[in-house]
Amino acid sequence: MENLTQNAIDRSLGDAPVGALMRRYAIPCVISLLVGALYNIVDQIFIANASYLGSYGNAANTVVFPLTVIALAIAVMIGDGCCAFVSLCLGGGRPEDARKSVGGAIVMMIVCGLLLSALYLIFDDSIITMFGGTVNVETFRHSKEYFFYIALGVPFYIFGQGMNPVIRADGSPRFAMASTLAGAVVNVILDPIFILIFKWGMMGAAVATVIGQIVTAALSVFYIFRMKQIKPSAADFRLDLSVCKRTLALGVTSFLSQISLVAAMAAINNMIRRYGALDAIFGQEQYAQIPMAVVGIVMKFFQIVISIVVGMAAGCIPIVGFNMGAENRSRVRDLFTRLLVSEAAVGAVALLVVELLPRQLIAVFGAANESAYYADFAVKAFRVYLCMIVFACVNKACFIFLQAMGKAVSSTVLSMIREFVFGVGLAVLLPLFFNLDGVLLSMPLSDILTFAIAAFLIVRTYRELSAGVDGAASRGVAPHPVKGGF
């Protein structure tokens, strides 16, 4: 793929078998996102298995995790928006707008990374408190240490993650995957050295992560000077407001899906802190951090599953965008079907794992070093919090596919309803009636309610795509044939 000319790439997106294109673009994207997710997850595994950190370190990791998601939200808004806009431009024969989008995206990534890092460093205590870091003194101390070094790496993280979809849009999904993989490998190598050998604690976990992020960012810079399809000139790095507006509009769903997750995490962490204090067991000082640590671990597993789901859907963005721009609606409809079936299958496998193997999952995160309360609460959390994960996977696919079709409003509204209205609202409301269990119930109920809306949009999208195909047939235009399997 990397050696194809522009025309060959265009023919590939418009004519190659749909299943083959899904594999070519989605698999590297899935791997890239999984590797990106491993940064925080690997930190947590080594932290959990370091006896001098344990559940306090796990809880601190849970506190800081939403703050890395804020940085990711900014990165994917710019990167995914640029990827979708570039694909639409190439499909519609407007390469000059594609170049302006890439140049503007690079500038926005750099500026946003520096600004967010500065804000984190200035308001660190207030931010940590906002995300539940005051559950006890030890958790706050570990959170502050971890957060300081993570904040320093934010500009590298935003740039590396934001460039990933841009590189994919340029026709190099393998390089995008390799750049992220290289950084994660560095992190995996350094984590045990810094945490278990040097005994650097939370600082060691954070420094290993930041070094890995620097590696990914450096490889992204290397690629900019070797872009194939989209070669921005110096003039393209001057922000074009109309192009930037369109780029960000297409990426706003990716932003909201991440930033709303942060809002839900903030609500969940604070409800855990509040209602955990009322629990007979977790109201005791020595156990107060357990619910926050456990929910953080459950959310890390969910992040792994969602990385697969989002990777499969986001990998389809260039294919969907190109074929929508070229009005190949039959290919878009077939791609939608394959994607929904694949995402539901991923959710079904994940459901079996969390319902049948919760003790094995929690064992990876240091359960042997903790009390029985830690493992028992973790089993319940896995089984309840993720019991509707199949719906969660289909919902996510729907968000991203609508975005790729250029339906930014529908995608954005659905995403906001899921995360802000249901995700935050139910996390605050249900504990009033079910105490700590209400926090766990908020996730599955949110996914059920969202799916009811998503199902309506899925049916409507099929009708629109079918109408487009029927309209082309009535005009005597033969729709592009559907080929291949996933």
C-alpha cells in the first residue's frame, strides 16, 4: 500500500474488495489504539504488583487517567477530523484542501499540547481534587507525583496520537501502527526497570510513559517530511479558518466521545469517594482506596475492548469518506453492515470474558497483594459494570461511522446523549437509591438507553444509503459492485 501512487490509492479505496480494505486499514488502526491504551494499562499492572505501591498506586492511576484522556480527546479531535476531511477531499478531487487541513492540524496539535500542559502544571492540586484524589492522604500523594510528570509529556502525547490518523489518511496505516508500537515497547521495557528495580514509584511509571510518548512523536515528525499523497508546503501551515473549522467539525464527535468519558469518570470517581465513605467496609481508612482502584481497573479492561471497537470503526474512515465523496453508496452500506456485525462479535467475546473470568482478570492487577475485599468487589464490578458491553460496542461503531459519512451533527448529538446525559446523569442519580452499587449500574443502563436511540439512526442510515443506490440505478448509473469478505 505504501508504494502505490495517488491514482492507485484512489482506485483501491473505490474499487478494491470492501473486506480487504477493512483489514488493511482497520487492523493497523486497532493495533495502534491498543498499543496506545497499553501505556496507562501497563503502568497500572506494574504499579499494582509493586508491593510498596499496591492499591494506593492503583487508585492514583485511576485519578490521573481521565486527565490523559483529556489530552487524547484533543488529539483525536484534530487527528480524526483531519483524517475524515482529507479522505472526503481526495474522494472529491480537492487535494489542495487536504494539504491545508494537514498543515493546520499539525499547528493546532502543537499549540494545544503546550497550552494543556501549562494548565495542568498550574492547577495541579485543584485538578487532582476534582477527580477524586482526596479519597485518602496516600492516594493524593501518589496522584500528585504521577500527575506532574504525565503533564510534562502532554505535548508529545497529543502530537503523536493526533498524527496517527493523519498518517493513516496519507495511505500509511502500517507506519502509523509502527510509530505507536515503538513508543509502547519503550514504555513496557522501562516500566519494570523504573518501578521494580530502581524503586522510583509513581515517578518511574510516569517517566517511562513520557519517554515512550517522545519516541512516537519523533517518528511522527520523521514521517511529516516523507508524506506521499499529501505533501503540505510552508504556506499550508498558515491556518485557513474555513478548513480548520471543517476539520474540527468532523472531529468533534471523537472529541466528545473522549471528553464526555472524562466527565463520566469525574462523576464516577466522586460518587465512589462519597458513597464508599458510607460503606461499612470501604468507609475504613485502610480500605477507602479499593473501590476507586477497582473501578479504574475495570475501566482499563473496557478501554482495551473499546480500543478494538474504535480502531475497527476509525480504520474505515478513509474508506467511508472516499466513497461518500465519490457517491459509491452501495460500498458504504456494505461496509456499515460488516462493521456492525464485527463490533457486536467483539462485544460478545468481551462479555464472556468479564462474566466467566473476573478473578483471573483482577489477578493481573495485583490481587494477591490485597485483602479479600479487593477481589470480591472487583468480581462484582466486572460482572455488573460491563454486562451490556455488546451494546456499548455497537453504539461506538455507530458514532464513528456517522462521523465518517460527514453526519457530524447526528454523531455528535448521539455521543453527547450517551456520555453527558446518561453517563454523568445516571452516575450521579443511581447512587442516591443504590449507594455504591448505583455507580456500577450506571454503565449498563446508559448503554441500553443509548442503543435504543442508535438503533433508530442505524435503520435511518440504511434507508438513506439504499435510497442513494436505488436513485443511481434509476438514473442508469450502475452501483459499484460489492466484493470480498471481512
